[in-house]
Amino acid sequence: MAYKDEKIVRVLLEEAAEVESRCEGYREELTEALAEIVQKERAHLFQRSNIVVEIGDIVSRVGTFVGIKEGQDENS
């Protein structure tokens, strides 16, 4: 990975660590999603795929995670 790519990943991870935690496990889920998006972007350079759909699926997964957790908090 080039230095510029490493810097981008480092900044993304630092920002994810600073994000307000919307629910338990949110930062971890966000960090995992960011890592997955970066991985898919790198793979996309070599094999053309529908990256927009793949990233949309990841974002949707994080949204579903938050929705489930917020629902659990309301029922507690």
C-alpha cells in the first residue's frame, strides 16, 4: 500500500474513533465497514465490479445495525 493510501486509511480510522457513539458497538461496526470499503475499492482497481452497489450494501448494513441497537435500547 502506498504511503498516501496508508495516510488516508489512518485518517479514516482516527475519525471513526472520534465519532459520537450512537449505540454500543457502533464505532467497531463503523471501523469494520470502513476497512471493508477500502478493501473493496482496492479490489475494484483490478476487477471491475459494481462498487456502488457493494458500498451501498455496507452502508445499509451499518444503518441496520444502528436501527437494531436503538430498538434494543428503547425496549430496555
